[in-house]
Amino acid sequence: MHWARWGDPAEAKPLPEDARALVDAFVGTREVVTARPSEVRLTEPLDGSLVAELAGIVGADHVRTDRDTRLHRTRGKSTPDLLRLRAGDGTDSPDAVVRPGSHDEVVAVVDWAVRRHVAVVPFGGGTSVVGGLVARRDGFAGVVSLDLARLDRLVEVDEESMTAVLEAGLRGPHAEALLGAHGLTLGHFPQSFEFATIGGFAATRSSGQSSAGYGRFDAMVVGLTVATPQGTLDLGRAPATAAGPDLRQLVLGSEGAFGVVTSVRVRVRRLPELEVYDGWRFTSFPEACIAMRTLAQSGLLPTVLRLSDETETMVNLASPDDVGASSADGGCLMVVGHEGTRENVDARRSATGAVLARLGGTDLGQEPGRAWAAGRFHGPYLRDSLLDAGVLVETLETTTFWSNLAGLYVRVQEALADSLDGALVLCHVSHVYETGASLYFTVAAKEADDPVAQWLAAKAAASDAIVAGGGSITHHHAVGRDHLPWLTAEIGPVGVEILRAVKERLDPTGVLNPGVLVP
Amino acid sequence: MHWARWGDPAEAKPLPEDARALVDAFVGTREVVTARPSEVRLTEPLDGSLVAELAGIVGADHVRTDRDTRLHRTRGKSTPDLLRLRAGDGTDSPDAVVRPGSHDEVVAVVDWAVRRHVAVVPFGGGTSVVGGLVARRDGFAGVVSLDLARLDRLVEVDEESMTAVLEAGLRGPHAEALLGAHGLTLGHFPQSFEFATIGGFAATRSSGQSSAGYGRFDAMVVGLTVATPQGTLDLGRAPATAAGPDLRQLVLGSEGAFGVVTSVRVRVRRLPELEVYDGWRFTSFPEACIAMRTLAQSGLLPTVLRLSDETETMVNLASPDDVGASSADGGCLMVVGHEGTRENVDARRSATGAVLARLGGTDLGQEPGRAWAAGRFHGPYLRDSLLDAGVLVETLETTTFWSNLAGLYVRVQEALADSLDGALVLCHVSHVYETGASLYFTVAAKEADDPVAQWLAAKAAASDAIVAGGGSITHHHAVGRDHLPWLTAEIGPVGVEILRAVKERLDPTGVLNPGVLVP
């Protein structure tokens, strides 16, 4: 990944003409200056004697303190993260990067960190957008990024149980390629898919674009292996049990604060024979939400189900490669994707289509679905192009029960519009359950002189609106440091005490990703 | 419920002729004597000043110390529980029974218990079969049964989100009746359905006979309210979130050791228009298991899916009212039930039937399914009739991934047969997942002179076999006190430390259901 942008630098594109016209019309651009890598201020490298100790555990090749290695593991990929780096502020950099090669080496590094009181930040794809990679530094002898990239094996495939054990450092495409060789798929495709890792998916309760069909990542996990300062935690002897609380669900979403996930056993499925993504048009967002809810509550969920509101449809954000090139039919675009055997896809597609048509939908054929699928991982590249043009762009998300969805939608929109003068606020529903759904907002506004402060104020206003509106502070982005101020409202003071109790028992000296998750 | 038998005394039946013939042929009977209620030794009633304090919280009508009230809340309904009571041993009785009328009164009772160091055992239907109602008494000023029967309201129905808030003391049929008035159902029908409560389902991770279609109880819960010594814990702002670990899944299965569940928000469904239960015959248990697995892994799970092994099929245990009256066709009986709209049932039944026929199944029509449905809650009554005849009968269950199921099945059978000379060991699969399934064993043997010790030895042998065989110590019966010795093997020492940390933080003086769940 680029140090201060999303993704592969070779994939970066200038702002498309249509998008520039849109920005000129609605938001406005301004000149921005980006620091060179050599200009970025980093922390001091880790003390040499500590580096030597780490080298004794993982080998000298796998401990790095050079600027470039540390710069590439500095913060995550939220807009404030990028803006700070672009402004030359790398003061949250790790002091060293260590790359253990096995679970046992992770255990040994964690033990070492406890002994030396060094903070440890587990690092997978580096795609956090909630400050999940920014450790508190106070009182620690240093901050080490624990890069899991070398834990990249498919350890086991059990085609009878349809499970696979994947190591934590496997990136999405690599995991899919390894499973694909067995005719299998995990089916987890979040926007970060190309860079994010299995361990990161688990640690943050990631949810992918095919969650309607394949489920959230937390629903795919049947077992976990975790390195904690108290030793190894191995969970998952069965799909489900009544042997007390489900501790797997305590590790999922623990963001490296309780331990380092080193491998997971996941449920896998057969690779689909066929993938068909259709576009449907509805005249209004509420009407289309009813259609989605009807599908979810009738047991008719397709594999992919995504609905853009009127504004997002207007700017064509469902297809980031063609933003601004709207078909101008108005209304709301729904993408409805089916994957599976041909027979299964045909049957489900026909049943789903009948419901959507009955509830006011117009079948747009496969072109909008194809465009969405082609651009499904490109949104973050577009953000970089917009940031280059001086447009502040960021996303945030929430979730609630169906009866509260419309009210929450309005409330968050208003909070963002009030905070960011003249902002364009877009929204889509990307994850649907029987009892509720998610809301994913994209915001674009003209950059102020201090765009970080500008965004933090807007984010705070939106987060306050989410809490007041009864939503969850995050559907799939996790807590990190950015959502921490709102977590107590979400789980209450007793819930916070539970997190603290587990944190203090497993990590009594607090070296694991200090500052995230636990208020 | 009867004090020393299952269920409604009016429903008790003498041992059917066919069953008696079966017992005579395979197991043998013996004379047994049962104590009269007045002969049962109970603990001393709670100290009068403490009773007066409780009366100050809930009203004098709702604190009882009379023998009958306490006797009826002594232990649960495992075979050892019943045998001990039948032998006149009621030494695990509560010293008083308190019936708070609201969440706030539960909070007040818990606070009082902490101040007075009185152990509190939450009591729903009293149907635990794992010693979940047997508190450790050491060091406490008394043991109080906290009966939730007065928390019996349907608090809220949200037909848009398809959720309902149910209070913890609602028994299964009452909850279904209240929901049924809105055309809704929870769809949770464990064998204990007629007596067990919503709070108990949550506290023990119950799983019902329709789990293939409606899911486990832990999958139905979207929110929980819990009274803890640290105050009220309120969880569930959305169907699913990434706001840290899912703490709902830490409360589910916590067995009253972390707090008292006072209400849950559950996902509900429309009452089915149609319920069709078919019987299918397979020549062997392994062949039929492959068919079940194929359904689960093809997205074709029916609402009910249950498979008896050859021995259970032979004795006809799937229809407890007709045990021994086997159709004598041999092979294995599978019950395949579909519920929903007529159109939906027709489509799914046809798709399921095609798979079962292709994989060697013979369609037996609806008669075996009807017989199963008619007797689905009667198994425990049959146990009482058998205990009356001096036959030791008990059940135990486990779960694992598909690839381990056949091996675990053999291992547990062998352990039971080795421990109980001449025992009849029956088994069925009652809960099926994409990645695995449960195994539910029923054992019948001639009672020894000390049948409790006889069973505890067999249970220990089976539990050791389960652990060694890679299964979970319980699929849906919970931990209680009976499974506690095997929990460390299940979740490991780090997992145990997590439970202890939560227990000690929420209940530092340990008054909540002492002795259960936490090793």
C-alpha cells in the first residue's frame, strides 16, 4: 500500500472528468500540498538493545526500524490518517516492525513485550479507518508494530465439515486463491478485501459486500487461536455449544486488546458456478427499504443486496469508476446479486425478482450490477483523487432495527449537513438482517484550512446523532480509538466493566494495542 | 411440576405395555420405593429477620419459606436430581423462595443478597438437567431461590423489525400464546418447552427441536436486560455491530452466575400457515448423516430435522408415546418437518425430498412425523414411568464438526456400554449446522443399589470420552455443576480465566448461583 493513500499506487487514477464536474458543481476544489515521504516526522526508532532481543526471537531479518518500513505501518486509512500523513505528521509511527513467523513466535513476542513494557500493535492489512493502529505511547518503552504477514498459510481444509483453518496474516485475495484451489470460497468481500487480512477481519468483526448470502465474518468463524500474555487461547470444538458463554464472540471484535489472533477456523462454501448481479430501480429510499426488509423477513435474501439513496444514485457512487456519469433516471438503485449453482441462482433470482416487482421495483437488467461489481473495491482510490483536489471525503456507518432506520437516516444526515456547510451526503444500505440493516454514509465537502479538525467535528456530530438516534456507533468499522468516546453509551457502564475485567485479566500490564476498544 | 417427577402430575402415565415388554427383554426391572413429600429432608428455612427484609422489597406475599414451596424448587430434573428426591434427600433445597415482580425488584433483591451475603439461585421452569439450580452453600447466610414467575409480560412487539421483548419468567406456551395473538411465533420448542422459561432459555443457550429452521435460542436474541450486582446491563442496539465483542453472547449461557436476565428482545417470525412433518427411512446411520449434512451444506435445511440411529429407531423412541411399538422395518428414521406459507413449504419440501431420495432415503409419508410431533414433549414422562419400574434412564448430549461425528458417536457409545453393563444406548441427531451436528444419547440400564453413583460413573466415562473425542461437553444442556469438571478441557485455562474475571468483576462476593459455570 502507498504510505499516505489507499492501495496499490499503480491503480491510482486522476479524478474522472464526470466526477470533477460534479465536484465543481456541488462542492468546489482547492489547492493542496502533500509532503514527501522524507519530510514526514516519525518517532525515534526502538532502542538497539530491544531490537536485538526481538531479533533473538524472530531473526534479524524480521525486525525493522528503517523509516520506510515504519512509515508504511503508521496509522490506518481513515481520511484523518491520510490527511495527517500528507501534512507530514507521522508521529504515531511504530518504533519498530517485527514479523514473527509462527504462532509460537507471536507468543514469544507478546511475552517479551510484557517483560520490556513495550506496546504491541497487531498489524494485518493496515486498513483500519477507526484509529485501530494508533497506540497510546505514555509510559511504554516503545511501540512495536507486530506485522502478521508471515502467518500466511492455509493450515487445514476439512471438506466434509466445510471448514478451513487460515492464518491471520493472509490477505483476502491470497486466502481466496488458496481456498479456490480446493473449489472453495470464504465469501468475505469487504471494500478492503484486496489488502485486509483474516486476522483483521476477526479482530474488527468485519462485514463484506456479500454478507446477505455469506454472513458477517463473525458468523463465519467457528474457531480461533489467540496469543495472549496469559498463554494461548484455543476456542471452537463445535459449530455451537451450550458450554457457557460463547467466548469466540468475545475475541471477535477485540481489536488486539485481549490477544493476537493468529489463526481462525472458518466455515467455507463451494465456489459458485454462477454470479449474477442485477440492478433494480425504486422511486424512493423508503419504498426500497421496505422491499429489502420484505426479502430479509421472507427468507429470500440474495447473496448481495445493496441500496443507494436518491443522492448516492444521482452521483452514481455505486460505481466508483463512473461517479458523476449518472443514468439520470432518478430514484434509488438497488444491486441484487445471486451466487451459487445455476439451478439455485435461477430459482432464487426468480423468487426475489417477483417480490421486488410486486413492491414497486423496476428491473434494470444486469448492466448496473456489472458496473457495481467491476468497481466494488475502487471507492477508496476515488477518495484519494478527491483529496488531491482539495475535497474532504470520508465515510461512516451505523446500524439499527428496521423500525428505527428511517429516523436514524434523517438524523445522521442532518447532523452531517449542519456540521459541514454545503456538504454532499450520500447513503447506502449494504447489510441487511431480518430485524434491521446498516446505513453507510459518504460525505464530500470543500476542505477547510484544518481539514482534520473539520472532519473530527462532523464525525462527532454524526456520532452524537447516532447515539441519540438509537443506532450502533459502528456496523463493521470497529471501535479503535475514534469510536471510543461513544462506546459507553452503546454498552453501558456495566458493559464497559466487563471489557475492563477481561482486558486486565488477560493483559494486566496493558501492552496490547493500548488505547483501543476499552474505555 | 411434580416435586420429584417431570411435568404435570395429571399427564403422568403408567409404563405402556410395549415399553414394559422391551424393558423386560433388554434391561430388566426391580422394585423401587419413593419417599413421601413429608419424608424429604430439607434445609432449615431462612432466618426470620432476613425474610422480613426480603418482604420489605417484594411484599410479604412473595417470600415463602414453607416446605412445599421450597421442595418444588429443589434441584432440577436430571435423573440424579429425581433419584435423590425420591430417596428423601432434599438437602439442596433453597431456604426461601422470593418472587420479585419487576426488573427493579430483581435489582433490589440482588443488592440485598450482596449486603447479606445470601446466595441467589435464579429459578425459571426448574428444568435444569445439569445441576444448574444447586447452589454451593459454604459461607453464605442462606440460599434463596429467585423465582422469576411474576415477570411474565410481553413488553413490546415491533412488527416492522419483527422483534418482541419478553420477560424472563414467561414459560414457553405462555410466550407463544402472547406472540400468537399478534400472529407471531418465536419458534423455540425444546423438549422442556411446556415448563421452561424465556430467561432459562437465554441463561443456558437452549436449542429447540425446530432449530434447523428457527435457529438456536442464542441466535434469536437481539437484546438482553440483566440485573447484576454492579447495576443493570442493557445490550442490543442493532441486530449486529462491530462495536467491540458481542457481549450478548457473554450473557447467553452465563447461567445466572454473572447476573439475572430479566427480559430479552428476540427475533420473531410469522406463525406458519402450514406444518408438515414427514418420515424418511435410511438403511444406516452414516448414510443418513450424509443426507443431513448435504441438506445443511446446500442451504436446504427444513424447519425440523431429526435422525434416530438404528437402535433408537428399533425401540421407536422418536415417538415416546409408542416406545417399543416399532414398525420393525429396521434402518434409521429421519423426521423432516417444514413450516411456513403453503407455497414455501411446498417448494422446500419438494427440494428436500429430491435430495433425500437421491441419497438413499425412502419416503415414509406423514405418519411417523405426526407421531413424533404428537409425542415431542413426552419423553421425560416416560422416564418417570421407567424409574418407577427400577430402570435407570438418562440422557446426555454433545456436538462436533461433521468429520468427527462418526468417531465421537462410537466413542461415547462404547464408554456408556462399558460403564453400564447391559445398557441400551440410543442416539439421535437433533441439531444440524453447515459445519457439524449434535448427538443426543438416551441410556437405559437396570438400576444398581446406588443408582446415583451408578449414573455418575457412567456420565463421567461418557464425558471423558467426549473430551477425548473432540466433542463439546454440551450442545444445549449447559454447564451447571455437572459439566464443570470438563469445562477447562473445553475452553482451556485462558478461557477459564476470562470467565473468572467477568464473574469477579460483576459479582465480587460471589452470591450469584455459586458453584455453577465458573471453574
